[in-house]
Amino acid sequence: MSPVGKLLPKGNSLAWQRLGQLLILLAAGCLTTMTGGVVSPVLPEMIDQLHLDREWAGMLVSAHALTSAAATPLMGILADRVGKLKVMIPCLILYAVFGVATAFMTTFPLLLATRGLLGAASGGVAAATIGILGGMYEGEARSRILGYATSAMTTSAILFPLLGGVVGGINWQYAFYLYGLGIPLAALAATNFQEQTGRSSSLIGTGEQSQLRTVLLKPAILKIYLFLLMAAAIVYAVVIYTPLYLSDVIDAGPELNGFVLAIRAVGAAVIAAVGASRLGRRLGQNRAVAFGFSLMAMTLLTIPFLTELYFIIPTAVLFGVGFGVITPNLYDVLAGLAPADLRASVLAIGTGFNSLGQFFCPIIMGLVLEKTKPIGLPAVFYAAATIAMIASFLSLMHDRQVQLKA
């Protein structure tokens, strides 16, 4: 029996229904990964044709992240109150509308506005999706499912940059049409899910709001949020600035940029699906996270020295492996720390911190570029590697503190 099959209930009809629901949720999660992924391959072309500022144009890749960071926790709380399906379906439709609309914007402020609205819709999709997934499974099954979810999202991080690069190679505006996939997915969700009644769809009382604040202020949860933020910032340094670097060094076009961005996710997809949870159990999840950050730091330090594709590809895969180890372990720890009736809110806020890291990345790296103009783009990768090394050290320190308490 396949690993996914082990997670399904017995009985053909119910098993196939659960599998269909799982695939829809994974597809919805993949769309949130696509939010910035299809833009990066065509960013150099957008800069040239729209005459954008090179140092700050990276904001177009991550502008959605701020509104997503703000919307995700709010949508997670709303999902706990009114029902997760009632949040997911409208947000999928809005995701498609705002995403496609970006193709018709030609000024930087309007581009930022539509990207921001797209981010808010993406935050709603992420909050509802991870909330449903977190409640469908428990224990080891939940850990494996979160690994599969990460694998699916990183696999989409392979597919969508490739599609964005191919379609954007014809015209950069066409890449934004891919966001229209949100509408058929919303239709599938509406026909394959029924809103759960009872506890999860009733209003959260004052006492539970107080409980949520108490849970969120726990040091262990705050540390997980910090690691999610740092991991997202590191990944987006690669997503945003690798196409610009390759365009300068080897004159890469949208197709090649899309390929390089896609191949970095191969390692993440494989390790998240089959190895992240095992590594977490063998090393301990804190040490596994530290290992992932260390691997990302090592590969980031080598990027400025790579000018040949046969060196760039394996380095990108190793970077993806590091990220693929980190994400499912962090979310599994977070799910385990959260009370069952507040899990959607706690996980959604974690996703919000992930989006916050994406948003702050081009701001921090834009300042790095301004202050290190003689070095140029390599300074971005050195700065990201430094963040990764700090995160690895903090994770090891957290592991030591846990052991001392035990």
C-alpha cells in the first residue's frame, strides 16, 4: 500500500472521497506557493519594459507577502469561527481575479496594489487549507501529511516557475494568467467538501481568545515563528535575486531563469515527502532544522562563484534539500504545540510569519545592495547565508535548552 493509502480510512467510497479532498487541499496550497513563483522568471523583462528601479523591483515578487502575513492570521481566526470552507472558496476566486488583473497594470504603484490584494486572498487560502489539513489527521499521520503538503508545494515551485518562464518568454504579461487556476479549483472545493458543523464552525468565545493569546506568547511557539520568518526570507533572496544574477552573469532569459528556480525545489520536494519526518525523528526536530539551515547557508555562499550551469543545478538542489528539511518539521512542531480547537489559528499565524519573511526580504536586501554597490548582487547571497547560519545556531541552542529542561 502507498504511504498516502495508509492515511486513508477503510472502505472504497470514503477512501476515495478523502483522497480527493486531500488532493484539492494540496492543490490549493500549491497556488499559495505560486503567488510569487511565476513573477520571478519574468522580473528582468518587467524591469526593462516598464522602466522599474532595479534595486526595488524585487518588491513586486514579495509585495503580496505583507498583505498575506496580515490576512493569514485574521483568516485563520475567521476560519475557526465561521468555517474553513467559507473562507477558502471566496479567497480562491479573489486569488484568480487579482492575479490575472496584474497583467494589465503598467505602473509600479498599480502593480504593487494588485499584488497586495492577491496576497490577502492567498493568505485566506493558506489559512483555510492548513487548518483543514491540521484537523484531518493526528499524530504520525499528521506529520506525514504535512510532509506531503510541503512536497506538493515545493513540487509546484518546480512547475510554476517553469510555466512562468515558458509563457513569460512569449510575453511577460501572460505569466499572470496562470493565477486563473484559482477559479476551477474553487469549483472543485465547492463540490467535494461539506462544511463541518459543530465546534469548529461556532464562534470563539472570549475565554478562547484569551487562551489563543496565551498560546501565542509561549516562547516555544514564538521561536518557531521566528524560524519560519527567517527561512522564508532566505528562500526569497534566492527566488528574487537569482534571476537578476543569472541575467547578468550568463545572460539568462525567462526560460532558463524559470528552470533554475524550478530545479532548486526538486531536492525540497523529495526530502519533504520521504525524509524530513524521518530525519526529525532520528536527529530530533531542532537539530534537523539546524541541519537544514546550515545546508542552505553553505549553498548560498557558493552561488557568487558559479557561472556554469552544471555547477548551478546541483547547488540549487542542495539548497532545496535544506529548505525541505526545515518546513515540515517546523509546522509539525507547531501543530503539536497548539490545542486542537485553536490549531488553524496557530498554524495560520505561522504561515503569516512565513509571508512576513518574504515581504521583508527585498527590503533588507535592497538596503544591502545600496550599502554594498561595489560588491553587487553577491552581497545579497552572503547576507542570506549569514541569516541562515544565525538560524542554525539558534535552533541548536533551543535544542540544548530543551535537553537541559528534560
